[in-house]
Amino acid sequence: ENMLKFAYGGSTDRIGDLLIQHPTAVTALLHNLFGSKRTRQLETRLKCARLVALAVTASERRAAAGASSIEGEETGEVAESSSSEDVLSQVILKGSQLCEQIENMVSFTVLDNVENDTVGSSVGRQLCAMCIKHSVVAQGVLTWAKELSSKSDFVTLVSYPTISPCILSLARLICRHHPLTRTAVLDIALVFMGHSNREISHRKMQSIKEQCLRLMLWLTTQGLSLAVISAVQNKLETGNSGSSEMDSALVRYFFTGILEIVRPPLSLAFVRALGGLMMKKPFADALQSKHFEDSKRGQIIRLIDLFEAATTGKVQKIVSWEEDESLLTMLKSMYCASKN
């Protein structure tokens, strides 16, 4: 309250600069706006939105000043933000209100070619436009999505089968436009992977989890391959026998996607991570099952050949470990027995 009074009575630069020095404060403000325990009072929410807007504009000023310094230029535009603080605070508040509206809907539209968030547009269209244009709203929406999907009763909602694909599509849209959100989007995908409800048809639950895996595969191509592989391995290790989080069909679905996207050259870190995953019993059982297409078995052999090429080059031999050779030997024994 005192900070806001100062903001209206003097320079706002000091407040924004103070906030960006304490990122946890900005995160807390976003939780107050978008989280499951968000502030209900409109006046208080508007104050929170204004403080977040001050932090955003301060960050923009600092980035502009840094760019100007690097280029050796001095202009009078450095102190100006691309967004008015008042306008941005209203946008942030509106974004949090749209999330509230979506909670009472069974589905919403997700579009990637939205140019503006006109009032006459649908709720989904407006939210997509805000997420594309304003990274702070995108971050708030991801906070909302993770907290909503993490609730124990979320999977029991009547709207769960229809709202879940929309939320996952929105998360994918956000990380396409804002690369720094990709780790948060992976976390959301993993939350959905853990959902289970026997009242919903197996086919529908599989469809939602396959959408999660497609999102994770896309993230794999965007620099998160090691994080994705580690997450899948964790699912296999921590799940109980017969776990609904990732059954054999989902393992095969995921690995089929991996075979489609992996291209040389491969790093040693990637070889160790994916090779180690392929050695896990649930993974090996799924890939050696009769349900796995024969054509894919040939692709596995070619993948292992790529592994070998990544560990036997002149440069690679310098940094490879004895364990790498052992891993290759075991992979060949397990998957290439029919090669000879």
C-alpha cells in the first residue's frame, strides 16, 4: 500500500527496480493474481497487477539500457517502456480474470494466429492474444494452469476430458512464443501425465497423455532433451507396478516419437541419457513386445549405430568413459541380437 502511494506521488522507477531485485516477490504477486488461492478483492488485485507492471517496465528499461550500452549509443528513449504501466496493469488483471472464467467453462479456443485481444472475441481468443503479446501474462497463465491441474479434485471434474486438451494446447502456444517458459511447460505436462480417473474412458485418458508426450517430444527438439528423458525415467522408476502414469503403450508412443526426431550428430550426454533409459526394464519390455512394429526395430538398430558413432570418433574418445562402451555393448546385446 505504501509503495503504491509513493508510486502515484513520485517516480515509479525506484519501485520497479526494487521488485526486479527480488524475483520471489514478483512470483508471489503473480500467485496472488493467478494462483488457486488468489486474492478475490478487485482493488487488491489491481494493486498487485500494478506492482507486477512496474516490475515489467523496470525490466524493459534495464534491458533497453543494456542494449544501448553494448551498441555504444545513447538515446533519450531508453527510459521509456514499450508498455504503459497503467495499460499493462489492466492487461495483467484481465488475464487473471479470463483464467477465472475458463475454470467455469468446459472448453475454450486456442489459436496461434491471434493478432489482438478485442473485447468481442471469445475468452480463449483473448487469452491467447494476451499470452502471445505479454510474457508476464503467459507466466501467470502457466502458474494458473499448474496449480489448477495439481488439485486433487481437478481430474474428477465433469469438464476434465474437454478442458485438459485446451490447457495443454495453450501451454504449447506459450512456450512456442516464450522460450524461457519451456521448463515450466514441461512441469505442467508431467502433472497431466500423473492424472488417473477410472470414471473416464481409458481411450480418453490415453489421448490426453499422448498429447502430453507430443508436447514433451516437441520440447525435446527445443533444447530440453535431457530434461525430458530424465522426467520419463523418473516416471518409470517411481511408478508402482502397473502404474497408470506411463504404461507400455505410452512408452512405445514416446519412443516412436524419439525415433522420428533424433538426428546426428548426437552428444555424449544425450547418448548416455537415452541409452540408459532404453536399459530400464519397463522400457525394454515395452520395446521388445510383440506390439512394437518390426519396422521400428530396424530404426532402433540404426539409433544404436548413431550412439556408437557418437562415442567412437577421435574427439569423442578423448571424453568418453569406459561405461559408455559398456552401455553400447548391453544395448547391442538387448536390441541388436537379430542384426547378425
